[in-house]
Amino acid sequence: MAHSQFDQFLSEATYSDRESDATLDRDSFYGMYTSWCYLSGNAPKSEHAFWAAMKQRVSPGQCLRMKGPAAADFILSSYQAVV
């Protein structure tokens, strides 16, 4: 079975940290996805499509955290937007 863009994103840019109470907030989660798309050469889907897909793939309380190059890109982009 072919993995969707959303499955690849979750696999490459996030991990579950059940020990932590902290998780990605809604804006950061979608921002991470768009950073991942940019770095991987994928066109990002709409925010509506993203959330519909995540609803099927991520369960409440999963405590997803950032990892990989998309995390660094997102953090640097977020920092630059503030400065």
C-alpha cells in the first residue's frame, strides 16, 4: 500500500512522546507540515485537507513532537517571523 503524503510527513517529521504532556499546537503542527512539504518538494494540501487527514491518523492525547530537518526549518522560520 502506498503511503500518502500525510503518512510520510508523520513518519519523517514527528514522533510520539507519551512521557510528555506537551504537544504541538494546531498552528505549529500545520506549520511543520508546510515546512516538511517545502523541504521534500511536495505541494502542501489545504489546511482543511490536512486536518481531515490528521483526524484519521492522529488520536487525541498522542503528544506529537517535532523531529528532523522540517523541525529545524519550522523553528528558524518561526523565529525569523518574530524578529
